[in-house]
Amino acid sequence: MHFNGQLGCPFFYPNIADWEAYMTADKLSRFWLLVASYLIVIVFISSFIIWKRYDKGTPLEISYPPSPVFQGELYLDGAVIHPGTYPLKSDDSLYMMIQASGGTTPNADLSRLHLHIPAIEETQTVQKVDINRAEEWLLIALPDIGETRAQAIIQYRQQNGRFRNIEEITLVPGISDSTYLKIKDFITVTE
């Protein structure tokens, strides 16, 4: 560094007053730099201490209550191919129930479904399955009637003609009196 003849004053400062102002400004900026550095260190150390003292506790566990197990009946009506009452189990979905009814008609508005859950005392009209005309899938929807019994009902009907009353269903092989008691409120015969 070159000096302009005055002791301690570099050549680019023409007089000592400018040099002293520079040195004062430099000391002031160094002071604020030092203060800012201390504050940053204090904030960092404080944050670290708070983080270390933070009690993470036990992890939060989210659990869902178990789904209720239920069995019942679902009555589907409206724009479905085969309206009627279908057995309902806990794992059945709305889609499965609609498919059990043969699906929807082309003019079905699936954006406006209506679900009615009756109170225990409330009576409801049950649409019955006509065992003289029901297809296999509809017979399977009856309580305690599986694929084998549904096929037996259809075969009996083809061999012996129409059922004259609902009690005649006990003549079908595999349909016992206990099975009849389970389905008698859900079946009908028409001429």
C-alpha cells in the first residue's frame, strides 16, 4: 500500500479526516458484523437446546374401530333390472348389491341414490321373489339358497311345472323345512 506522506493514511484518502472517517465506519460495520454473528450463534445454540429437550413422547397411533358385523336385507328398487330384496352381509358393497339385482337400467341416475334404514319398530313392505319365474341369480339371493339349491328349484320347475303354492318348494330336493322357514317370507307364486 502506498501512503501519501501522512503517517497511516493510504494514498487514496487525500486527508487524514477521510481516513479517520473510513476507520470509524469500518469499526462500526465490524461491530455490527460481530453482533450479528453472536446473535446467529445464540439463535442456533438455543434452537439446538430446545430441539434436544423436546420430548417426542410416544408415537401417535391412529386406529379405526372394528367394522360392525351385520347381516340383513337390502331392498333395491327403481332403475335396477330386477328390483327386490337381497341378503346383505358386512363385506357387501353397494356395487355388489346393484350387480345382484341384475345391474342398472340405461336411464339410471347414479348420482341420486336413496338409502333408507328403518327403525326396529318400523314395518316395511318386502317385495317377494316369484319362484315360478325367478332366474338362478335371484334365487341365490334368498337366505340359505346357494347355487346348487337354486339350480334344483329351476330343474324341479322345468320337470313338474309351476309351483301352485310356496309350500311346494319343500318338494325340491335339498330344500328342508328349516330352509323353507327362512325363505317363506321372501317368496311368492303367481299364476
